[in-house]
Amino acid sequence: MRTGWSELALELDRGSIVPIYRQMYERLRELILAGALPEGTRLPPERSLAERLSVNRSTVVHAYRDLAADGLIEQRVGSGSRVAALGGGGRPDRTSGVPWWVTLPPWRVGQFPAVLGELAASEHGGLIAFVQGVPPAEPSPLADLSRSFARVGGDVNYVLTYGDSEGYAPLREAIAVRMRGRGCPVDPRDVLMLTGSTQGITLVAQSLAEPGDEIVVEAPTYPGALQIFQIAGLRAISVPVDEDGMRVDHVEAILRTRRPRFIYTMPSIHNPTGATMNDDRRTRLVTLARRYGVPIVEDDPYGELADSPVPPLLARDAEYVLYLSSFSKTIAPSLRLGWLVAPRTIYERLLLRKQSYDMASSMYIQAGVRDYLETGYDAHIDALREELLQRRAIAREAIERWWPPTMRVANGDGYYLWGTAPRELRARVLLASAERAGASFLFGEAFFAQSGGDHNFRVALTPVARGAIAEGIRRIGEAAR
Amino acid sequence: MRTGWSELALELDRGSIVPIYRQMYERLRELILAGALPEGTRLPPERSLAERLSVNRSTVVHAYRDLAADGLIEQRVGSGSRVAALGGGGRPDRTSGVPWWVTLPPWRVGQFPAVLGELAASEHGGLIAFVQGVPPAEPSPLADLSRSFARVGGDVNYVLTYGDSEGYAPLREAIAVRMRGRGCPVDPRDVLMLTGSTQGITLVAQSLAEPGDEIVVEAPTYPGALQIFQIAGLRAISVPVDEDGMRVDHVEAILRTRRPRFIYTMPSIHNPTGATMNDDRRTRLVTLARRYGVPIVEDDPYGELADSPVPPLLARDAEYVLYLSSFSKTIAPSLRLGWLVAPRTIYERLLLRKQSYDMASSMYIQAGVRDYLETGYDAHIDALREELLQRRAIAREAIERWWPPTMRVANGDGYYLWGTAPRELRARVLLASAERAGASFLFGEAFFAQSGGDHNFRVALTPVARGAIAEGIRRIGEAAR
């Protein structure tokens, strides 16, 4: 059986960070699931397709292998690859004799499957890499933190134990006290310790929604969250962000006609724009949440670093706001420690699922951080806030000096600058030439659930030495010219 | 609308550790989903149901609240509770104005929802509590471990970083070397570091299967795994364990007619029985896996502690065996550090989902453990193995002396003793009187996916002082008489 296969287009973007084999896989998958390549259609032999598309044969082999792993095609030695018979949901019946990895459930990966890994990965070669959202090396928490860990590391009760799944009680208490200081009515029993706030995003994605459900996200937003929502099978509806934060009028328009499971927002020092939502929008957002019965997931890893701190959304509504934060940006990412504040109506449900992820977050880490909160944290946060201001000032001065006037960054606060390249310059092209000039950053598309961001890019000011910022900015300017 | 509600039975087990409100919830849920209580059926007022069943009113309030949270009933002030209109899958349409937590997706919890928390929780009052699977306080790894952490804690690259999601490369290398020493052909690239092996169980449950899929488990087996499979919506088919391990003949019978997604087994020092699968069964199991195209998930947190170590199943088949292990039982649970060895066919899929759980496992912990593997681990493991042998000998001697001859424990190795109470004595009843006598343990039902274990119980020998073992065993014997 032959269809008009040879006429079908397989457009590949050779400038993308998405590997070519993965792009081929995605295009073919769409064609198969859309019925454009019906059951039994013979795919071109690997070698001839590779030649036609000018790619390595191994690229095609890879793509076919992944299609087979998703059960979308069948590969038989001698007779090549054919589109498989799809049962409901695109999964073929499993039959004896087929290797188990061929018939696995569908694998949901986003447009940029590597993005979480990219954000986690270690630094690249000799570039001035404005990529990762790690804290600056100075001011350093290390000396005080080491002392805290030395104090707890000799105690059996902090080391040879799992601890409670809710978290270490004195740490939950300390966090509740601090959150009350920020205007939020938090009881220690409302606090659930997390192994980083990434865990919290997956926790709410899996507990509050089911695959196929819709949610509301900002555009742009944190790419790690987009990847998590994709893996959880959720469909993101995007709402733009401007310098006053999320466009709440768009949220209202969506809630009038759709039933999203939750609204994911970073209202304070938004990643990547640095924007903080204004008071008016905050009031409207929580009003809408209550009126339409849709909870807000407030992701707040940066809020404590604000030059002029604003109370979290949680301060306005503790029933409709689930609050997430982390010590990754304020102390150190290697702690893998964050927390969630949830209303009683949902707490137990979240707790049981959190247990299924890792029983409990490390008691040793929790006890060490609790000690550090009392001994080094406040001074460190003050110094870090000051450091961020200085880094932003250095970067802005360099931008004024070195960038073409048509290339600008958004006003904002915190770790990142959100740039917009001139109309004729795509950010991926800018990145390629910046890398040649010796600087790198993240291009904008990864921050959007749907299209968008072609001309945007994020410059992280913290992973490089302070003294290298101006030179890195200069190199990006050189690349733009 | 009235149905024959008042005649419907609501059987409650007052001896169960499942809270009464949860039992009520479960029974009512079954009746609603089975159609025995159709849409619109008015539930009895809380007060009158409480009186009829002789429970507190708050118990009924709790149960109704959870039913409402699952969208199974509607509660209106003034008109009481009615069975809701159910759409497909038992979820009612979400309508504006209903609080968001009422219309959440169905909440899957097991028969013993608190069991993971119980396993993680800190010790109970003044009892000799043979409950948790924590390492003994002696031999202590703490001094060497503290030194290892002191060595890495001052380094920015170990603290102010996320590290790679796959794990810290030198640690993966060290693990691969050790696994090769145990007969497994492991390349460092096959190793995925985990935040405890609990994370690995959830990882395979969510990556290899979909809600509604079947899997094969042992009976008895680790209750934490059962809870995870329940939350993931998987249906467990049980296979008995005897003193030579899993009954592989039963596995074969199942594979002839069913298509489970994977076989979950602890072939070395099985939890709770302490059994190690014999050579013959190991050979048959991997043969079956390959013949029927069903992967094996080998959970091996205790294997290195065996008095006469046996190579893992992974040594026999690296394509059909996914291997999980942990440092929780060999060093310390508070490290929350484990690892997975997976074939290339599935590695990337697991990696992306692991990223969605917590980006990467703590780099600080990983670097510290890597240092400890070189400086303290081998001596510690040897001492720990010896300590376990001594504890088992002490316990067996006390059992001979103090227990009725009709109450026995299985032969085995490792942390636990698996007891069988006499025919006329249920283990829960034994537990209640043991607690009065000043000792506790885990009763057997939690270790079974289906029925079973009424007369079994698990005695963990490690969480108590060595000197308290004999006295604790004596108290259990006293309770049995």
C-alpha cells in the first residue's frame, strides 16, 4: 500500500536546539496521528529518506526507533517500517514477542525536551554564559552553611532517619513565621516541605489536573514549568505578561468560556521578565479565582529578593492560592529544598503524592537549613539583594553603551534581563553569533507554550563573575551589529 | 427522591488502622460509582447517620466532605447532601461558583493511605518500636560522613549549582564500578541518580505504565511500593513469595493470559520476608520476561548487605531488567539518594521525567557521598553486615525462649523478621496487646495488594538499640500468650 508519501513535506529547522531526529519524529507523529499516513503505509527506507533530506542515516534510524517506541510504526527486519494499527489513544495492542520498550505508553515531551536539563546542566566551556539561574558566587553562603551542616551532621536524629513527610517541624515553623512577616496568614501545619519547588510544580500538575485538562500560564513563563505541564499532559492557555505582570483582563476573558484547572503565575519578580504584578491586577486576579472557582498556583522563588518587597498573592486569599517557594535562589540550588503552602482542603492529597515522590525531603538538609535560617540567612539575603542591584546596574550601563538602540531589555528586578532583538533579527540567530563572539543566553521560544519569543532572549546575570558582565554584554552587542 | 437508602449496609471495621471516616468514604464511593445510589439520591443527614452508626458526627462530616471533594456528592446548605450528576469517569461537570477543591480529579489512595507516612515518621513514645526500616545507630557512619560533607561543602561547584539531571558524573562512575564488581555490565551512562529509590518506583510506575494498566507484584511486598502503584492508578496482580523468593511459576501463569506492564520484585533480601530468590527462579524469571516482552523492575536496597551476596537480576539481562537501589539502608536515609540502572531504550524517557520531579538530585549530597564511598563506605558496610547478623541471632534466641512454639518467623537475611501468628490470633490483635506490653511492629495486611497477611507481621530489628531487642521480643511473646 502506497500513499502520496513522497509528496509529503517534512520541514526541518536546522537552527533549532531541538535535535533533527526529534523534529522528524514530531512531524511524522503528527502525520500519523492526523491520519495523513494511514495504517499500513510503508515509510521510506532509512537510507533513501536520509539522502533526500541530507541528514545522516542514523538520524532517520533514531526517529524511526522513537516512533516504534511509541507504537506508531512497526519495524520488521527485511520489510522495513510501516504505520502501525492504532487502537484508541494511538496505542497499538501489545503482543507477545515484541520488545517491551516498543509498546510503552505515549511519551509526552514538549517542544524543547532538553530545556530542564539545560537549566540544570553545568556551565559551557569558555563562554560568558548568561544561561543558568544559579545564585552568584558572591556573596557566598558557604562558610555559614558549612557550619550549620557541621552542627547537625553528627546527630543520629538528623541523619539516620527519614523524618516526617510533611517536613521537619521546626523548619516548617520557621517558614510560617517568615511568611507571616510577609503578610501571609500561614500556620506551620499548612507548610509542606518540598525537594525543590520543581517538585511542587509537578505535585500540583498531577494532583489538581488530569491529562487533557487545560491550565492558564503566563507568556513568557518559566520553561521548566512548561516542560512539566507537557509531561503531565496538560494543555496550557497563554496569557501575556507586560511590565505590570500578567494581563489579568486576558485571564478573565478565558475564564468566561473555559474551565482551566489552575492559573500558574509568578507575580513577584517574574521569570524571565523581572516584572512584578501591580496591586490592582493582584486584587482582580484573586477575585476572578474565587468567582470562577479556579485556584492560583503562585510560584515565588524570587519574591524575597525584591528591592521593594510586595506581599505574595497568598496574603490576599489562602483558600484559592497555593504558594510555592524555594531556597535555590536565596541560598543554594544544591539544597534541593523548597516548600508549599496549601489550604487544608488539599493538603492531605498533596502530602500523599509528595510521599510517593521521595518519602520525605532530606532531614539532614532540612535541619541544616533550619540552623542556617537562624545564623546566616538574613545577612546573606540582604547582601544578595544588594549584589543583584549592582549587577543590574552594571548590565544596564553596558547595554546603553554597547547595544544598538533598537535592542532593549524590560524593566524589572531579580536574576534576569528579558531582551528584545530588533525586528529583523531572530534571537536564535543572535545567539549563534553571540556564541561566536564569546557569550551566550537562552533564546525566547522556550519561554512560550505556543508560538512567540522569536525575538526575545533571557540574560541571566548571576552565573558569571560580576567583572565579566560588562564584557559579556558588549559581546552580545557586537553580535547584534 | 428516595431509594432504599436506609436498608443499605455500611460495614465498618473498627479494628482497622484505616480511619472510620475513610472507610465510610470508600463504601459510599463504591455504592455511588456502582450505581447503587443513583444521581440525586439524598444522603442521610450527618447527625442521624452518625447516631445510627454510633460514630462522632465529625466522622460523617469528614466522609461527606471527601466525597464532595471527589465530586461524587453535592452539599448545599439547608438541603443536605445528594449524589451528584456524574459525567464519564465519575467526574461531574465543573460549574462556576463551586469551590475548586470540590471538583478535583478522582483521588486514588490505597487501602492504607498513611503507610508511607508511617514508614517515614519518627519513633513512637516509650515503646520498643520495631517499625521503621532505618539503619541501626551503631555502627555509625556519621563521623566519616561529616568529614566528607565538610570537604565538599566549601566548594561553589558542589553547592551553588543544580548539577546534571543524570547525576554527578564521578558518582555515576563509582556506582558503575561497584555494580560491575557485583557482576552487572553497567556503563556509567546507564546510571540515573535518584532522590531515593522511592523516586525510582514512582518514575517507573509513571513512565512504563498508564492508569488502569496491570503490573505484577510480590505478596507480601514493600507497602510503600503498593501505595505508589495505587496513586499511579495501576492494578497489582499478586504473586506469592516463599523462602526461595517469588513464585515464578505463578508469574508464568499470569503472563500466559495477561499483559502486565512490568514485574516488580525484590529478589535479594526481600522486604518483608528476608528471602533471596534462588538461582533457578532467577533464570526462569528473566527468560519469561524476554519471552513475554515484560520488563522486570528489580528493587535492591538491601542486596549489598547479604551475608552471602548474589548477583542482581540485572547481571543476567540488562535489556529486560531495570535496577533500583539506594543508600538509605547502607549509609543513611536522610541522604535521600538512590540510583537506577536502565537500558538505553528507556533511559532518556526516564531522565526527562526525573527532571520534572526535582531537576536533579542534590549535588552537595552526591559529592559528599562520592567522597564517602572512597573514605568510609567499605568498612561501614562490613560492620553493618556483621551488626545485622548479630541482631538476628539475638532476636532468634529470644524468640526461641519467649514466643509460643506456634508463632514463628521466616528464615531470611537483612533488616526484618517476618512473623506468623498462630491461627487463632490476628496480627492486629497481637499488635494491640503488644503495644500494651510495650512493643510494636507493622501488621501484615499493609504488605499485600489484595487480601492476605491477617496473621503476619513485620519486626524491624534495626530502629531499636541492640540491647532492647531481646526485651522487645519478650514483650511480643507475652502479648501472644
